[in-house]
Amino acid sequence: MYLVWHMYFKMHEPPRGSGHPESPVRLELLSRGLKSYGLWGVVERVSPRLGDVGLFRRVHDSLYIDELVSELEIVLDTFFIDPDTYVSPGTMQAIQALAGAVLASLDLVDSGSVFIAGRPPGHHAGVAGPGLGALTQGFCLVNTAALLADMLAGRGRVAVLDFDVHHGNGTQEILLERPSILHVDLHQDYRTIYPWTGDPGLRGGGNLVNINLPPGAGDDVYMDALGVVEEVLEEWGPEYLVVSAGFDAYRGDNSFAGLRLSSASFHRLGRLASRYRVVAVLEGGYGAGLERGAPAFIAGLLGRDDPVEDEATSSGGDVWSRWEAVRPR
Ligand SMILES: [Zn+2]
């Protein structure tokens, strides 16, 4: 198992003192978590060469990439491109490291599972900005998972599994034009959370599966949902699985989401993903999810027991009945 890691992933930085949750500290939480649970020495760390930002033209509108590059070349101080999303003087380097991480992953994926511990996240970045008409890009600039899926599609059958608590609206917008790639997205009920998309009725060209979890859902409801995911993936039969790995559905990860998963759910996600040739990309997760959910997921990918061993969370009867109303069948 490879952990793709680059020091430039820390160069994308929010304004000092802003308290913005998407900051370089996230990568420290992740590495601290891997160290505490004995996984840091087990994964093989790979630092990729820098890649060309232009690689992202495969999945984004060329004009969008041109504008982004021209902004990033001259940015002298951090500024916000929308109310959520900033760019900083080191953002260009972080994105070059992401492009390099994609190329390195393509070389590694046939010999082991890959986890790209990169930033900024990407799944809200659509073809030419915010995905599916969202109001902001939700901290995202380029869609690394969609780029990986697009490039792997030249080699074999591909599926994307997005388990960030928020809907991967950018990925969905990009994959709407690529019906040969399956997109399974598990997220908190789209009517209750940003980016307000991810309606289970939306099926695209038969390649979209949106699974909505009611706020308050714990491991019991989530495990039931993972049963659905397993069936959907088995039916699609991908050779490659790209995972948008967000850890913000972890109980108490942050204040902007309402799922309450323990390490057990992330561990099962890792086990499930390990059945395929897999590249996972870090999306959200801002606190405890990175320190406890991510190690559980990576242990699952490695085929190890869950080292975190949280107490499982259960959902109330009202949550179950709301889940039964939206459960895909
Ligand atoms: Zn998220």
C-alpha cells in the first residue's frame, strides 16, 4: 500500500488567523493518526514529481484552467474566489503536486492500493467551477478523483466511490458526460447540507447512484447502506476503483455535518475498496475524522483489523424510518 505525499500539499494556506477548516494542519492530523495506530511505518510513502496543471484540462473546461493558472501565477496574498474557497501564493505548487500524484498513482495502482494524502480537496470542482450550479466550490479547485477516473478509463472498467459527507457534485457533473464510469456517492441527505445536490432520483446515463443518509445516522444505518454499495459495485464489475475519501461523516469531526460514524464504518469502507485496484484521494475531514476515521480506513485497505476500535454508534427509530424512505432498492 502506497501513501502518496508531497511537502507542497501544505503550501496551499488560508489567511493567517482566519480559522479556515481546510488548512495544512489537516495533513498533520492524518499523519498523527497513522502514527498513533501503528500504520505510518507500514505504508510505503511516495513523494511524486511535480506534474503539469494542464493535465486537469482532461476533466475541466480549458478556459477554467487558463483562468485558474493566470490567477495562481500572480497571487501575492491569499484571497477568496468565493465565500468558501481561497487561493494562496503556494496553491500553484500544491496543484502541481496533485497532478504529479495522479501520474505516480497510475504507475503504482497495479502493484498495490494507493492513498493520495493531498490538498486542496476536489470533489466539488465541476467542469468549469462549482459543480451542478452550487453557490461555491466548497474549498475545491481541481477535481483529482475525476481526473484519475478519466485516465484509468483508458485501461479498464472504472467506478468512483465518494464517501465524503457532502455530495460530490463536481465529480457528478464531470461524470455525467462519461457514462462508462460509475459514480456511487454516499452523503448526508442532500436536502439538509451543502452543496444541496445528490438527489437519489438522478441516474444520469445509468451511471449515477446517489445514496442519501439521514442526519443523525450512525454505523447501523451506514452498514446497511454499504450493503447497497457492495451490490452496486459487484454488478458494475470495475477493474479500478477511485475513492473520494472524506472523513467528515465521522462522529464529531466538525460542526458542519450530521452523520455520526465510528471507526467501524471507515474500516468496512477500506475492506470493501481493497477488493479492487484502488486509488483513494483525500477529500474532506477536519478533525477527529482524520485522526481516527482515516487510520481505520487505511487499516481496512491493508486487510488489517480496525486499530481504532471505537464503540459503534446506533441510529434512533426516526432515523431508520427516514433511511427506509430513501434507501435505494
Ligand atoms: Zn465534505
